[in-house]
Amino acid sequence: MKRSLLALTLLAALPFAASAADGVSYTYVEGGYIATNPDEGADADGWTIGGSGAIAPNFHLFGSYSNQEIEHTSIDFDQWRLGVGYNHELNPNVDLLTRVAYEKFDAGRNADFDGWSVEAGVRGAFSPNFEGYALAGYEDYDHGIDGDFYGRVGALVKFNPTWGISGEVKFADGDTQYFVGPRASF
């Protein structure tokens, strides 16, 4: 019985044995400019704020909020994203990253959708002042909106251990979304 309990305890602690890759922080806050360019229809742009907080060596919570206005209209929409992520060190500079999130899209006028997303990929520090990531994901919303696969690539140029400029491009079927803005890492 004691051996089984010891084995179970060691097995439960295994995910916590590793930590983030060197130079990669999962605790940060960022904000900036966001734009969406659909294949059909009008472009939109606005602002966003987001962040992440490490809650254990391999787990973090993340979230973001954005507000964009469709050009040549007075129509705007909000997007929320809240989730949990798991990172596992593949080598000293690269993490395997998996995340799951609640998604919310609200354009008013009965265009209010709840959904979810999952994504997996890699994130790493290529030098003390530069890190990047590449993720593949799937998102799905309610009210009969078909799910969609997407790709997300991003980079962070660090001026010092705290401050940097973050950029990201999300490629989905039907639109491309861009983000650029300052990031404070802790």
C-alpha cells in the first residue's frame, strides 16, 4: 500500500518536475494595436490588452480583451479569451506549449457567440533579446458557426529583462489577424 501511494505521488508530481525554457517568461502583460483583415468584407482595427501569469512551474493562466471597429462603419466588436496553458521544456531554450481557452465574440445586435479553442506548438528563446513561438490551433463557436483550424506565430524583441515589443499574426480560414505592442515581463 505504501509503495502504491509513493508511486502515485511521484506520478502526480512528474508534470511539475520541469520548468520553463531559459529566457522564457509566462508572466507578462501587454497591450497594443490589433487589426483583422478578412478575405471578404471590410477590415477592422482597434486595441487589445492581454497577459499571462505563471501559477506553477509548468502551468499558466492567460487572457486577453480586444475592441475593434469595422472600417467605414460605426460597428465595433469585442473579443475575450481566458484560458490555461501547460509548458514542458524540450531543451534549455525551447518549450512545448499547449493551451485551452474560453472564447467570446460580441458584436451586439444578436451577434454574441461563446466558444472554445485548443492549441499546441513551441515557444523558445533564440537569444537573450529575442524569442518566438509557433502554434497550431482549433476554435469553435456556438450557434452553428463551423469550427476552424488556425496557425499563430509571434515574436518578442526584448530591450531588457522586463520590457520588449511583441508581435503576432494569426492565420485562419477567411481572415488574418495582426497584433503589435509593448510587453512587460516579470
